Amino acid sequence: MTYIKGHHHLSMITKDIYANNYFYETVLGLRRVKKTVNQDDPTMYHLFFGDRKGTPGTELTFFDMPMAGTTHRGSNAITKIGLVVASEQSLIYWKERLDQYDVPHGEITTYGNRPALHFEDPDRLRLVFVVEENDTLDGWEAWEKSPVLTEHQIRGVGPVEIKVRRFDKILRTLTEIFHYEEIHRQEEQVILQSSHGNTFSELVVKFLDEPTERPGRGSIHHLAIRAKDEAELQHWNKLIRQRGFVSTGIIDRFYFKSLYFRESNGILFEIATDGPGFTIDSDLETLGETIDLPPALESQRAQIEAQLKPIEGE
């Protein structure tokens, strides 16, 4: 049976690309593995952060939108991102590090039955460190130049929280099409995993009877989940359409191939292939240092670079 291996990446909106770049590289210690543009709107940066090589399942990506307004939080939205660390000692390390950089955070608590520490980025994106000692993301590599000690580095994206009004609809989509398994239910909250015990595929689905969120700075645009290759992508595309959802069909993003669809609450999902990856046009040692463009945009490089403001300090 074909199943979703886990999260691939999440894409968010940032109002301040400099503050965003500083936070994820310097404060959180992730590697910027790709500096490129939004392929649907090349006037804006699209930054990718992850582990040493941008392993699927570690990637947080951001669209630069300086005119973005405030997010009006509500239902029918992806609302929180879990970042996996290896131990409870790591939570103590991160609490001290967040204090050092004046990052707003809560106290050490629990989330999804795991030790956790909630915090926000400069755009008020809601994040939470969660401890998982028994699960390791396949292919994860520490970044040797990270300002964060190796033993405390972020190991990948863990629980992703989604709040919806049509609770049963999204659960049926995830379990019947993609074979996610329900591992815990408590009142109006269900925790799902695409394969039992896989923290790096976990979804925390909550019922929330409120108006739909109005996106802005710090909102989560979409969640991408993993397909092994184009053959698997075609498999999912067929099932999505048979279910009555509208699919974009397969799009070649150069670094991976993907498709997009919205489920019944309007949550935007992307399904993306693991490869070919970010080293297709860059050396591993220099990932993310220069502006990379897919071949379809390379002829417009001069025009695109002229429209992009430098990321301060570079």
C-alpha cells in the first residue's frame, strides 16, 4: 500500500525578509539551503531553511510579502508547527537561548503528550519545540556551521496543527485517501500519523467553530507532504480527483515535482517528491548563498535580481 512518508515542508508568509532570515539562521540555527524566488511571482523571495542539505521533512519556507497585514486568527487554517528536538535537556537549552534573543515564549509544558516549549517568530508564527527521543528523521544531517550545538539542533518538522470547522470531512480525507492513522482522540481533537510512530508525519487536527482565518504575516500558506517520486505523485493525483477534489496536476518545481489541492475546509495541501533536491544546481558547501533560479526563469535573471532588495548584511 502506498502511504505518505511524512511532512515535506511548510510555506509561510513573512513581512520582513531580513528579520526572518536572521531568526531562522542565527536564532534557530537552521541552514538556509535555498535562496530563490516564488516561481509563480518572481518579484518575491522564497527562502528555504532546513538541515545541512535541506532533507525533506526539515524544511520551513517563506514568501517575502512586505505589504502583508496582520493575521486574523481563526478556523480552517494550519495554525502551529512543531519542531522536534532530541531531549528535555534541549528544551532547557532552547528556553535559555530564546531568552538570550528576547523571543517570546511560554514555560516548558507538554504538547501532544510530549515535553514542549511554545514560542513565536518575529511575524508571530506559532511554533513549538517538542521532544522525541525514539524517532529519527531518515536522512537528517546536523549542520556543522550552525550556531546551535549539534545535540540541540532541530531534527525536523514534527506535529502540525490544523483547526477546522468541518472536522469529520478532513479526517475522512486524511484517513481514507492518504491512509493516515488515528493514534489519539480527546474530545474535539485527533492526532494522526501517516505510519504509526512517525513523529515527522504527525497532524494535530482540532475542531474550531470560528470564522475562517484571514491570512497575513506569520500565517501558514500550505503544508506539503511527501511522495517518493513522480509515479507516487501520479497515484495520489488520481485518487484526489476520484474523490472529487480539484488538483492542479503535476507541476515541475525543478527542486521537486508537486501538485496542490484544497480539502473541504479550504486547507491547501501540496504533495511533493523527495527529489531531485537542492543540490541539483548548487554545491552542498555553498547551498543558499546565492540566488538560484530554475531553468524556466534563468533567462529573466537580470530583471528578477534588479527587483529583489538585498537581504541586509549580504
